Amino acid sequence: MPIRIVMAVLALALLAGFSSPSTSEATVIAESVASKPGFWNDSRIQLAESNTLNSFNSQPRREQLFALDTIDPNIYPHSAIGTLYGIYSGNGRTIYYSCSGSVVDSPQGNIVVTAAHCVIEPQSGVETSQLVFIPGYRDGGNSFGRWNVNRFYVHQRWRTSVEADLPDEARDVAFLQVSSAEHGESIQSVVGSLGIGFNRGRQQNYAAYGYPSQEPYDGSKLFSQTAPLLYQDESFFPNTLGIQSDFTPGASGGPWLVGQTVLSVSAYRYYNSNKLTSYIFGPYFDNQIAKVFIAAGGLAELKAEFHLGSRQPMNGGSQIKVGTTHVGALLIHGPLIQRKRVQTGTGARKISVVLKPYIRKNLERPLVIANVHFRYRAYGQKTIHKNIHIRLRLNVKR
């Protein structure tokens, strides 16, 4: 058995004729992080770069470097990618470690995405402390300063799976809220930001970025490598994504870009499987990951599927319309339908839509409500109207 190691819509159908989408809620864990300004001096950074997280320990091939040195950390998008330094302290031990992360677009301009094992250690369940993000880092330099992390958000599945000593790599993603600069500037306004996408196609050419710190790398430079999707790990659901790479620990949490959009992060690799040792794996960004991002203060599209109970096929003139409802600090805004898919023929019919919730501010239990109106025509029959009332709630534990 191959050994794996980590690299450091709730909807309700109200009218008959439709079955509701998944009714599972995503519970998001939100934890404060105590970061002291000035804690990370050069000697502590060197100590962190020399250590590795067991969850992304690896022995990749070393005959050649697959990755490319990005050279200039001050140009976009390199400026929006950086190193994370933190401490796992507990059970009589203290571990200084490094990871990678990237700034992603958000209304407040303060969100960094990384791997969940960079904030909650898989082996012990210990939470990070003294977490700091340094964008555009290179050879000890930090042109854009050091940004303290105030809070991290992870999916509850990561917490519960770690406690059971069976880390669920499909949920190995964390979103960090970082503090503002001395004069109030957001990190996004200083270094720029990457886009972030959910429910996208899997078959892509991914440009993976990170700060690998184990030989033949040393954690001091940002590297990138581009590779197509070659493997999907069925050990997890949704299946994680695999690309060929020789990245080592320290690259954990580094973004996988398609264009300038983050679609995954480096999470883990296998080291005792001849078939898989040349791959790194990252989680697929689905609705559940999108909900964690929303809870952290981001904007995300959420995919919902509706199954028609009727056996009557729809014709090509079917239409979907959506009305919006303003609820507290949240608003779903149009156009809400990014795409639709209508399947005709015998059996169940399925329509996929993508909802775009807009969040004005964080709530303890963010709630989005929308009224979706389906107008379709069955062959040989009059136009049929159906309404679905959608409730989308996130349960955030602090």
C-alpha cells in the first residue's frame, strides 16, 4: 500500500416536480492565530526552511530540476506568491516550518490561500502559531514586508479527519486573513492578487508555484513548473489532482494556476509507490472549498444541480430565470445563471446552474436566499413553470 505524505448548497425544493440538490452543510472552522510582530528574524526563518513537514516528506528524482527559477519576485504574478512561516508547538515539541501561499482576490483584499496542513498538523492535530506570510520572498529579501496572519479557515472535514488520523486530502485547503499594513493598505493593494476558481474542468495544464526547501532546493526562491493533469487519486472524494513534479517540502500550499487563476494547491505526494512518486497532488476546488472561501470573506460561484421529477423531456426552448432576495448583509446578484445544461430523453433530467453570491460582510452564519424560476416546455404540451426556493447557509465555528 503506497504511503502518502503531505507537502508542507443547502437547497430546498418547495414545489413538486423537482428534487432538491445536496442538503449537506459545510461547516467551516475559523481559528485566531497569535502572531507577534518581529518574531520571525533571519535565524528563525533559516530554521524553518531547514525543517520539513512529515506530511509532505519526499524523495523525488534529483538528476535534474524540473522546475524553473522565477528570478524576479517583484513582478506580477510572482509578487502575489510567497512563503509562510509558522510553529507547531505541543506534545513536548516545537517545530518551526515553512509553506507556500498566494494572495487571492477578495473584497477586503486580505486573503491568502494555502494548504490546511500548513495550519493544522496532520500527525498531531496541533494548530499553528506565529504564522506570517512574506510575499515576493527571495534569498532573505522581502520587498513587500512581512504580513501577520490573524485567522485561518478550514473545512471541518480536515479537522475531523486529522483527529481520526486519516487526513482527508480532498479538504487540504486553508484560507488565511492577514493584517493590514501600517498605514491601512491591504496586502492585495500592495502585491496584487490571483483569481480563484471553483468547479472548473479538471483536464488543464497547471502551472504550479512554490518554495520547495528540501534538496535539491533550499526554500529561498520561488520556482514554477507547468504540467498537464495525468492522474486522479481515487483514495479521496472528490478525487484529487496529480501532476508530475519534483517539488519538495516547503512547496506545500503553493498555487496551481491556469492563466492567473488558482484552481488547486500543492498538498501531498507518495514516496513508496513506483507508479506515483513522480507526482504531486492537490485538492479539486469544489463547492465545499468555495464555501470555506466565502466564510473567510471571499466571493465564489456555487454550482447547484436540479433533477426534474417529470419523465417528460424538455425541448430546446426551455429557459431558466432567477429572482433575487436581499437578506441581511448578503445578496445574490445577477446574472446568476452562468450556464445551463438540459438533458432530454428518458429518465431523470438534470439542469446545472452556477450561483454567484455576493457577500458585503462576514456573518457568524452567512445565509444566501434566491428564488429560481424554471420555465420549460415538454414536447407536445404547454409551457410549464416551476419555482425553487434556494437557501444556502454556512455554519462557521469560531
